Amino acid sequence: MDRSELTFGDTVRSLAGIIVFFIVFLVATPVIVLLLVVSFGRLTNFLMEQVGPLMMKPVFVVSGIDFKIQQHSEPINRPAVYLVNHSSTVDLLTIIALGLPRVRFVAKWELQYNPLFFIVGRGTGQIFIKRQDSEKAVNTLQKAYRRIKKRELSILMAPEGSRKHPGIIGPFKKGPFHMAVDLGYPIVPIYFEGNRELSAGGSLFTKSGKVTAHIHPAIYTSEWSKKSLDQHIIDVRSLYLEWAEVENDNVRPIA
């Protein structure tokens, strides 16, 4: 998003939102670490499902973002691979705000360069991968399989890999789909409507407005094979393209 599209009010709200975000993490980090230590890690899911979304509420208020979750089917009662579209810095906020059950995030390695993210991320068992090295990324994911299976955890990933990509929906990487097949997990597509409109690409600044997380019905992978994986990836990505087209139609000005 071009900075010229932002009003003075947008800029002020964005700066305030960034400050509040880091203050919230600064205050919450020692509390989270203490709870993890005294509970021997047993409170991790509670922190992810309840505390994380609560931490994002003041950031949304200050930034002028109205965040909603729309469930398009009954939530599944088993572990899954959740997929999200990724084209905005706002995605970090909305991912945390989802509060999905027993979920762990697959995030880029560089997030750990922030000491707060490193402490909270490592303490709550998030999975950090080096996206530039696909072989190491795959190895990291495979090493995580045992822990994921044993603890019956779900995984959240962005198949586009990066928020900076060509088009509204970028090319999908194979990693999340391999993981779903290897674990025998269904895929649950989540489409963030509004994130790109408020703050596209690498911009840290955002406009105020509405964001909706559309949680769509699960796609079961039990009949998938590695040989047919490329076609399944195309099929799933086509769903995101359809949802993006609907969003564009909704925001396109009427002539």
C-alpha cells in the first residue's frame, strides 16, 4: 500500500497501534513465561486460545480495525492444518486473534530476531522455519511431526510463504499440503477479507476498517496421494482466488 493513500489520522492510528502492540507484548511476556513455568507448559493452549486474542483487542481498537470471525460450517473436533492467505502485516494480528483450538503457528525464522517474539514463540512451542532454505524448512517440519501427533495439535500455515508476492493470491508452496497428507490431517481454509485492503505488502501502516476471518469447511485429505498433490494444491488455491474476486467485487466502486 502506498503511504500516499493514508490520511494523517491513519498514520497516527498506525503508529499508536504499533506502540500498543509492543507494549502489550512487553507487559504480557513475563506473565506468559511465569504461567508456562508454574504449569510446566500445561497452560500453553489456554494462552493461545484465550490470552492471545485478548492481547490483540487493544491493538485493534487503537488501530481502528473492526475484526470479526465468520464460521461457515461447524468447527471440526479434530486436529487440522489451517491455511490462511497472507498479503498484509495485519495478518500477524488476525492470526493471533483467531484463538484456534490447540493450534501452533509455522512462522518465518526472522521473527525470532525480536526478543519478545523469541521468548513467547519458543515458550509456547511455535515452529520457526527458514523459508529461503526449502530443505531445512522441510526437515524442521518433519521433526515437529512427532510432537504434533503426540499432543494432538493443529497447525496454522500461510501457503504463499510471504506477504510480498505477485497478485492478490500468490503461488502456493507444497509444504503445508505435504504436511496435511503426512499427518493425515484435514485442511481448513481461512480467508482474511479486508487485510490487504487496509495494509498491503510490507507496509507497517494501516487504514482503519473492517476485517473478517472466514473459516471455511474442512477439506479432507484421506484420499489424497503425493502423486495427485499438485492438482489438489491448484484446487485449493482456486478457492482463495474465488474468495478474493468476491472481495474485490464488494470493494470495487460502482460506476
